[in-house]
Amino acid sequence: AGLAITRRVEMASVDHIRMSDDPSGELTGRTVLPGQRVSIPDDTCLVSGPGIMPRNDTTALVTKAGTLRSNIVRSKAQKSMHLSVVTSEKRYTPVVTDQVLGVVTSKHGDHFRVDIGSSREAYLPVLAFQGATKRNRPNISVGALIYGQISIANSDMRPELTCISPHFKKEWMTGESLFGELHGGYMFTCSTNLVRALLAQDCLVLSLLGNTLPFEVTIGQNGRVWVKADTVTHTILAANCIANSEHLTDSMTTLMVRELISASQRGQYT
């Protein structure tokens, strides 16, 4: 007869995480598993992100394995806690306020369908552009690259995009609006880990490139990055530096950027 061996992992001591015991943010970055509970302080409003399911006003449940991330936002009215679980999954899960890059797949009378890398295509109303009206609205072609923000995210319906910013009031006709169609350049996909590193204020590879190379970069939280420089060679160089920096140390990243820029200046980078 065969011998069945069962190993039990005791999780009793870590099945309940109390954020009220973490005023300094030490629990941020902690590995969590599905089923663990997270207690929210009484005076804090929970804003749940991916991997977090609210149960009531003071408790949330972890729904997938990953790394816990929290951010406290204080306003005059209340204090809110943005809580999410960070994973390395390839498929993007839409979250409200995420800024994403998408490709228009079809045009309809009152909306566009946009591929943002999620399980469903996003819905983008034709009037969801800064200053757009029924008579004056953008004519976007299939295949165009759109930079927008998630306005509606629900597991039971298509996500909805908007290209209207509450902070930047430039209209789409000026070409200076924050969201809208991106022209030229080059877009590539990457992991969500690299996206988080690029969005950090102290991102090394972007700082090194910006000191030497004039270029534009738009980072989508759905794992897509758009780069545009003054020449095609510089665009490819910047894209390669950004993509290759994910698994390099700071010293290796510095050496890579310096060598590639030096090769470009000598005309040896193609």
C-alpha cells in the first residue's frame, strides 16, 4: 500500500493583518495569500484595488497571492487607504483611475472599442475627450494608439475609458491634452513590475536617458510603454534601454545606457 504524506502549512498567526498596527507602512511589501483578512482603521475609508475584496467597513479579504501595497491619502474631508495586491500576472485587470495605453480595434456610432490587454475590450465614448462635442469630436482610425484613464471597472461589464482629465484642461484640438491619441513613436509591452519601477520618482534608467537623449515616454499601468525620440534610432535605443533595465542592477543599467548612447554617437547603433 502506498504511503500518503500530507504537509500542513500553519497560517493561523498570519491570517489576519491589522493595518492599524502599521502606521509606518512596514506591512507594505509583505507577501500575502488568498483568504487572509486585512483590518482597516476605523477612521479610514478603504479604496480597494486588485486582489482586495471589501467585506465591510473595517475588514477586507485578500483574493490572490502577491505583495501587499498600501497608500494613505489624506484630505480635508477624510482619510482614505488605497490597498492592493501586486502580482506578476501577464493579463491586466482594470482598476478605476489607472492610466493605460490601448489600441482602437473598431469604430461605432457613439463609441470606440479599445484593446487594453484585459479579458474584455474597453468602451471609449466618442465624447469622452477634453472639449469634444457632437459636432466637434476626434476622428480616430482603427489601429490608433490611445492614452486614457479607466473610469469604470466591473467584473460583470466592459471597462470604460475616458480621455478627460480633471486636472489638465487643454482641449483635444490643441494637441496638448494629457490624454488622447499618440502619434508616431514605438510601443512595447512589459511586465507590471517594470511599470512600477518606471513610475517611481527615482527611476534610474529614465534619469540616465533624460540627461543625454531628448525623448517622450508614456507609461501605461496595463504593461505598455510608448517611446518617441527625435530620430528612429534614438527611439529604438530608448525603448531597448527601458526594456532591458528590468533585470539589471543599477551599475549594470548605468553601464548599458552609457555604452548604447556612446555607440549611437559613433554611428554604430542600428
